[in-house]
Amino acid sequence: DEQSYAKVPCLNDMASTDFAKRLSLVRYRGLVQDIFEPEIYVAMLEEQDASTTPAPGTSRIITTKYRETIEPAPGKVLKDVGRDGLSQRGACYLVPLPGETPWAREASARQAAQSAPTTTVQEPPAGPSK
């Protein structure tokens, strides 16, 4: 739905990618200029305790689907799960929309701002005046 889509931050509307929250979902409006060959990547890893003999049931599967790298949590190690952990993804090269006018960019940013959840700041209760 359009409102849910607009809630996802758009990189085109940010002055710098530094403003994007780390490990968050973002979107980008662009034109696909090139599509690369599909690549095989490690899609799942098993996270275990760093002890030499982890207790049964203490491991869990971690996905790497939307990340280039992943770091283990403190006291944990990541182990390869073999062929079952492999997957395939397609990569493409995106370029900014050619000829996108400033008013079109502003309209997109305005729509995203209107659909984004709003937060209100509450003023502290007024104390006795002196």
C-alpha cells in the first residue's frame, strides 16, 4: 500500500547516505542501467556460543540476505551451514533518473513526509511560577 511504501526512507530525499539509519530498509528511485550475472552468496549462517562445546538448542540461524557483511554478537561465533545456506541474487546498476526535475523530487519528498509517522513532543507540565 502507498502509505507503507512511503514510510520507507528514500535515499534520493537525503542530503547524504550518512543520514540513513544503520541496517535499516531504504529505497532509491533510479533507472536500471545494467543487470549483472546472478551471484551465489551465503544467505544463512548459524550463530553459536563461542564455547568449544555449545549446549544443544543454543544456536540460531542468522540471515545475511540484505547485508554484505555480518558480525557475530559478543560471545558468539558464526558457522557456515554448507550448501543449504547458499542462495542466489541478482545485482543491478542504478543511476539517478535522467532529467528528473526539482519539482518532481520535491513532490516525492513531500509525499514521503506526509505519509511518515509523526511524533509529538510533549511539553513538561508548567510548575509554579516564581
